[in-house]
Amino acid sequence: MMEQLLARDNLLRALKQVERNKGSHGVDGMSVKSLRRYIMDHWHDIRRSIEAGTYEPRPVRRVEIPKPNGGVRQLGIPTVLDRFIQQVIAQILTPVFDPYFSEHSYGFRPSRRGHDAVRKAKQYIQQGYRWVVDLELEKFFDRVHHDRLMARIAEKIEDKKLLLLIRRFLQSGIMVNGVVLNPTEGTPQGGPLSPLLSNIVLDELDKELEKRGHKFVRYADDCNIYVRTHKAGERVKQSVTAFIKGKLKLKVNQEKSAVDRPWKRKFLGFSFTSLLEPKIRIAKQSLQRVKQKIRQITSRRMGAQATAYVFVERVETSPNKSEKASRFRRA
């Protein structure tokens, strides 16, 4: 496994991906622009430490991102070198694990995206499943149990040095105000490896829901289960919550979870109409955020030239350039 990990093609692909993603610096202050030269100058020592099983990741830098509905989302930003090593690992693990993931899982997977999950949800509603058990895990990335996660990885990965390297990333610590904290659980959001690890953990939930015959879609820690009646929804919510708590050692956010009509809930920024033939629509909360953003960037305090520049910049730096976006830019 280490030979695949350190193969030249895999390394170059990982380096290019980290450079494309750009992103902020870690605790060492090194920028993405400096990464390639640093690797060229120090690769012999880096490779030797990985092969010897002595590579020590640096602590991640804690960053708090405000949430639209209040509160903050805590991210852990690894150093650019550690992001490179994580990307190298992720590229090797993804082909091993992804083919066995559930068809109902759409987050952070090759050739899948949130729009696919929303379209699948629409199909369930069309089939008569017009109640949704909307489950959101509470601080999921902060609560991942290290030993359970490593046990799941070890079911398919036998290379002990690779397993040790992954565990060291899990235990690398978080730097907050100059102090390094060493949590015994969690996989900080912000690194290339975290999305894959989250899917490995939650695949156990997917398999349980499949075994029970549920109609569901999951995107990361957001899971929607579609049922025919409110009574069935309450029963499912209670039993699935018990499974998540008892078996996965995770917690459901009761304030944000509910049994309700799909058109009264938001899923990945979208909702549905209540028609017999439901249609996908932008959720009210998402639309309000867009309107607020437009008001900010079209403020009278900004000149017409500055306003036009902001719109063009936002379109051109969009991660998924659509034809619609291109037409808007030309206009």
C-alpha cells in the first residue's frame, strides 16, 4: 500500500489538487504557493519519515466560520504539507472504500453532488412518501470515535504504517490561541481526508437504513428519511436516533431534527412544492441569504464599476462554472 501511496503519479496528482484548491495557511504560515518548492527541497526526508512510520503531522489551525442561522462552524486547517499528505492518502483510500458505499450517500464522492440527492428526494415524494424524518447530527466531525473509525478502516487496509499515519492525523491536535489541544475524538473539518473518513463512519448508518428498507438520502451529516405517515416518521426518528447514539456513539441534534412535510423543511439549500407533482425550489432561508448578499454587494456606497467587478469575480471563481453563470458574466 505504501508503494501506491508514494508512487510518482499519485504524488503529482495530489500536489496539483492541493494547488488547485488553494486555501489558507496552517500553523506554520506556509502558503500553497510555497509548497511545491518546499517538497522539492525536503522530499527525501519527508519520504523517509513516511516509510519509517515516524512522520508527525502538525496541529491544525482552528478557524471559526459564522453560520447563516447563528453560531459558528469550527474548521481545522492543516499545514499545506499535511494537506498534501492527506490528499495522497485520500486518493489511495477512495478507490478502496467508495465502491462499497451506499447508493443513498451523495456527499464528498466522485461523480456525485448535492443536486443528485435533491432529485432523489423528489422521486420519493412523487412515490407517495410525503413525510420526511429530517436528521442532523450534532457536531458530527467533533464526535467521531477514533477507535471505531480505525477499526472500520482496518477492515480493508492491512498496511500497519498507513494505519498509523492515519491515526496520527486524527490525533495531531488543534491549536487554539497558541495552545495545542489533543482531543480523543473527532476529525476536524478542513483537510482533504476528513470527508472520506466521515463517509466511512456514516456508511454504517446507511447500511442499517438499507437493511430496514427505508427510503433515504444522506449528504455528509444531513440525512433525510422519507415515509408515508407522520406516525411512521415519529417511530423511525426514535429508533434511528437510538441506533446513532447506541451503535455509532454519535448524537442527533434534536433542535434541528424533525418529522415534517418536505416542503416545510430545507435540504441542502432546497425545498419542494406541496403539489401532487412536486417541484424543486430554492428554500426560503437560502433565498433570503442570496438577497442579503446582493444588497451588500450592490450597496450605494459602492460605485457601478466596483459592483460590476464583484459580480464578475464571484462568477469566475465559482468552483462549478455553469452555462448559466457564463451567460450572466457576458451580460
